[in-house]
Amino acid sequence: MRLSWGLVFVVVLGWACEPISERKQPPPSLYQLSQSDLNLSGEQLAKGYCAACHLMPDPKVLDKKTWVTLLPDMRKRMGLYLEEDLGTVLPEDEGVPEGIYSKIPYITRENWAKLEAYYLENAPDTLLLQAKKEVPKLGIPGFKLEVPEFKGIRPSLTTLLRIHPQTGDLWVGHRFRALYRLDSKNKFKQLDSLPTRVAPVDLIWNTPNSFDLLSMGKMDPSNDSIGLLSTYSLNSKRWEETPRIDQLMRPMDMEVADWNGDGKKDYVLCQFGNHLGKLSIFLSKGEGFTEVILKPDPGARRSIAVDYEGDGDLDLMVLFSQAKEGISLFENVGQGKFKEKQLLAFHPAFGSSDFRFEDINGDRKPELVLVNGDNADQSQIFKPYHGLRIFERDAEGEFQESWFYPMHGASGLELGDFDQDGKVDVVTIAFFPDRKQISFQNLIYFKQSASGDFHPHILKEQLADNWLTLTKGDLDLDGDEDLVIGTFAFDQLYQVPNSPWKPFVVLRNTLR
């Protein structure tokens, strides 16, 4: 039996027109939409079908050429195949798990034609240029650039950077399953080399001689479950590995805290995955862990432990990419249970990359600081809405954007009072920068001169590296924080290395 005209009209149009913060009624499912007899326009169909899976994107977020390449995949996910698909590779032949692409059509040819026409007729031929912004000044105040030299031939494919808080040693993760310890006070001489089972991506210290290491598996998009969390301990000058949690789905980030209040460490693991993925918390139980799946969707990118409401319970804030983009709060309601509340939602081309939750303007209330610029997807074009953003809570507790600085391909950030003047500054890197910009903006240092007043600075030396990783810490143990930026050279990914290793550059703090 098909749904009544009035019911679906209210659900589809009423839901799609409300502000994000006021949505009470969930969007209709694809099945509900497929069973309706409504004669909807292309825009109305988009508000129903697209919003059934994620925040509906406006046609203007991508150019017409990009929509032409993207829309057929969306159609196939809804189970509609046309004559033009004959001879093309089917999703299951490319290893896509069942359930991602429907076996039955959820949309008719006629409705698809209207939906497709809505996007193609309203999309621009080219996207707008970046909004007018303050031109970055050449030279980063308070820092000196260092480019360490290494004699060995090795691909420059850095996946992890961490500075040891007690020794200042730099730990460097490599795409090809290795972790190196370098002496930051002796020209970064190699002190240790630890083989890892898969590419390391995150590291958290337990003691000066023990750390937890998260390894992601394949960096390329995949649905494999070969990610691993291990503990490494130094025993008689030898590092020993103890596997803790395995079969992880392409994990990207971990957060460690005591969420169940038993005095033991729990782990939140962002299993980004690809078509499949999940956000999980592994709660300590005896000598092992109990997994609680907080969200069974791919795209979890970074998590932050926080007592959001100040009620004494430790909650969790998480950034999601991969279609259902946004920032969610997982409120700890006790007994290993969490309740999700979405704080911000973004369209699927937004490209969320990294975030922090800190008081950045000195008003004693934490803000959300976000960079978006991920372009490693099906829409590899420069987008004017990529950049650095700050969101502040309003009187109703909702987050509103208060500041935006456009930056093509923004992919990582660090916050800190690097010049120790009492104000927080911001450092951002771009993995997908615009190399045609007159002043190359793959790294921008935003100095805060007054509350909420940030001014951009870039390197005098125009380094054209692809920078994937960024970390802060005291390399020389002189009481101020330095910055290390990791190189990931695309052209060395699938070829025999023939040049010296260049894993990172250093911005040495000159305060002391």
C-alpha cells in the first residue's frame, strides 16, 4: 500500500524547510519515498531523497561538471540502473559490501530525471572564488624554519608525528609500517626503528617508557579490518609490543580516558573505514574490554573527551566526515550508555578534517575550532568554503559560526600560546593547497592580537611539500613549544625511492 499524499508531503517538505537546530521529525526513509504517489518537483525530491541519508547539499556547492560525475553513483546507491550503465563495473565487482547499493530501485526513472535536472540546471559552471580575506604576511613571527637533512634513501611518507614530553625526542610514523625515534637535540639522529604491522597514525604516552600506538591498516579507501591498537614498553633497551585491540576498520584517531569510572583506561577509536566504519568505545572490563558501538557509520575522524555540561560525567565530542559530516556530542548517561546530540551538520562536500574544543578568545567558554578541506574524494576541485572556522555557543547553547578564513585544502591544525603573550594562536596546514596562488598557502600561522582578532602569516620560504601531519611540543626542552610538519610525497607512493628522506620540517620557536 502506498503512503498517503498528505503524510509524505508534510514529512518531506516540512522536515526539509526547518532549520537544523529545530528538526523534530526524522526524514522519511528511501522506502517511504519510493512508495509515495506525490508529484514532486526536482527540488522537493532532492529534499526528500538526499536528506534521507545526509544533509542535503545545495546545487551551488559543486560545479556542473562535478555533479555530472557524482550523480550517477548516487542513483546507483538508490538501486536505479539505466541503459547507460551497461558495460560498466558493478559496485560488488569492486569489493563494495552488500547493503551500500540497493538491490531494488527506491526511485523511478521519472523522479530521478527531475532530481538530476534540478542539480544540473542550478549548479554553476564554475565555483565562486574565495571570499575576500586578509592577505597573509610573509614570515611567521617567533619561529625559524629548519629543514633537517638525512642521507638515507627512503620515501617521504610521514603518517604520524609526536614529540616526547620528557625527552623532546621526535617519533615519526611511516606509511610503510615503521616507527622511528629521532634525537631532536642531535640533528635528528635515528635512535630507534620499530617495525609496525600496519601504518601508524596515533600515539599516546602512558609512561616515559611506554605508549599506546594505533595503526590504521591501508591508507587508501578500504573496508578492511586490519587496524590495530598495541601497547609498546621498553624492556632492557628493547621495545616489546602487546596487542590490545585488533580487527579495527581503518582507524584514524584514539582518545584515552576513564569513561566508566572504574579507574582504568578506556579507548575511543574512530574507525573511519570507507563504505563501512564505526565509532566505538572500548570500556575496560577485567583484563580486557567491552566494545560499545556509539555510531555504526563510517567517517569518524577525531574524538575529544570532555565534561560538556560540567556534571562530573565524562562525555565525548566527535568529528565525522564521509557524507554524514558534522560534530556530535555523545553524552555519558551512565552504565556504558551514551546519547548522541548533533551540534553541527555539514553537507557531504564540506570536507571536515580536524577540530578542537578550547577557549580560543579568552572568554572562559570553549569554542569549536574547525578546518575543512578534504579533497580526496569524487569532487577534487577548489572549493571557496574550505578553510578555518570558529563556532561559538549562543544564548540557547547552539553553535554559530563567528569567524571564517578561506584556505584551500585545509587539513590539520594546532592551537597554542606559542609566544606566551596570554592569547591562543592557530596553525593550519593544507594537504590539498592551490599551488597557483601567488603566496603559497599550505601552512598559515594565525596570530591573535586581540580577543578573536587573528592575522595570517606564511613562510617566507615557499615550500611546495604536501603536508599531512602536524604536531607541537618542546623539542629542545627550553620551555616553549615548537612545531613539526610532516611530509607526504604523492610521487613517492608507488615508485622505488631515489632521493634522500625528507620526512618533516621544523618551525623552531625562538622565544628562548
